[in-house]
Amino acid sequence: MLEKAIIGMASLRLISGSLEILAALLIIKFNEVEKALLINSSLVLVGPPVLLLTTTIGLMGMADRISFAKVLWILIGMVCILIGVRK
């Protein structure tokens, strides 16, 4: 039987991946570079929140098995990733 955290994380990733595929299909449909860039840039709204949510769900799922120091290191890593991809 799957853990609730696993189901939640996988569901978010399936939704995120489906949005990526939908964006690719829209890019092909419109066949214009300007619209393709607009669609592609709108995916920025999906990536970071999905990263934060899946990591949060995962950390909550293993909160009883991981030390506070490790949780802190994971959160610091997430902040570094978000700073690194920021414009």
C-alpha cells in the first residue's frame, strides 16, 4: 500500500507533467515563436510551486524519521535553487 505522501507527491508531478505536455501541444498548434515564448514563460508559474509543494509533502511524510538539522539543510537547498533560477 502506498503512503499518502507518495500519492500526493506523484499526483502533483502528474499534474505538472500534464501541463508541460499541454503547453508543448499548444506551442505546436499556434506555430508562432511569440506565442510559444508566452506559453513557455507561463510554465514558470508551475515549476517552483510544484517543487515547494512536493518537497513539503515529502518532508511531512518523513518528519518522524529525519532530524531537524537535515530538514533545515533541505530547506536551505530549496532556497538556493529558487535564488539560482530567479531572474
